[in-house]
Amino acid sequence: MTTEFAGPKGRSMGDFSPEYMEHLQQYVDADLAEVPQRILGQLLLLEPIREGMEVNQLEHSLQTATRADRAGASLDIVVAALVHDLGKTISNENHPAVAAEMARPWLSEEATWVIKVHQDFQGIHYFALMGLDPMMRRRHADSPWYELAEQFVDDWDNHAFDPDYDTLPLEHFVPMVQEVFSRPAKRPERLRPVG
């Protein structure tokens, strides 16, 4: 992979030389090649999470992606459907934002946005039972992707808790995950090179 750096390394990032930073970039680049496998590993961490439902969170994610795939959704939206709940590997709280940020460097802007807001849209189906505003989705009414988020949630995500559904296995989605997460990662505006 890479060789040991022979020059001075510095004891803080502020002391790193341009040569050492170039050396370190090799590791960062090599690390990016591991992203598809890491995403697949994260998906497997959803399997023991059931949250009292009839299907575990991996099965739910696979069902959501299966429904999107069968509906002819774009590659990015199918992969978004697959990874939309990855944040639950940490906690249910704020899981959409966590999943969206994990996928943001590789997915389209609309796919990332749908992941981030999917719980606001899902609320129409259950928030009233919790004393919350079931029409929370209305706060996103000005988005050009509002109808996409409605379809994502109302047609696919909301119905993906059926233990009898003919769900495609994870292996079906592996090539999609590899394709999407092997793309060059997009850097946020704040991290783009100057000049």
C-alpha cells in the first residue's frame, strides 16, 4: 500500500510538512476504497435491531430498497432506501441526519435530502399517536424534492414492515452499494481547495 515516511512528521497537524501531508493522503485515498465494504458492514449491524416490530431493521431497509427498486427508482434513490436507517446503528434519535451525513459524499443531493427528512414525512403515519404534529412534512413544502420524499416514505418506507413481503436479499444490492460508494467522494464546500 504505502511506505514509511522518512522525513520529519511533526507532533501536531500544524507542524506537518507538505511532504508529510502528501504521504498521509495516500492512506486517506486507500481508506476510501474500503467504504463499500464498511457500508455493507453497517447494514449488517441493523439485523439485531428490532425495536419491537415484526421485522428487524436490516429487513426493513431491504424491503424499502426492494420496493424502490421494483418501482424503477434511480440507483441513488434505491441505495438511499437501503441506507436510510443506518443511523439506527447508533441510536433511533436523530438517525435520519446521521444516515444522511454518512451517505452525503457519494449520493446525489436529492437522495441525501430524502434520507435526512424521511422521519418528518413518516410522521403522517404515526406522529399523532405520540402527540406530535403528523403534518411535519409541510415544513419542507418548498423543496423541489417534496414529491420524491412523499413517494419514498408513503410508497416504500411506510410499507416495509411486512414479514411476508418478497424482499430481495442483501446480495442483490451489493453491486449497487459498490457502484455508489466507490464514486469519488464529494467534499463539502468548506473543504474544497482554495484557488
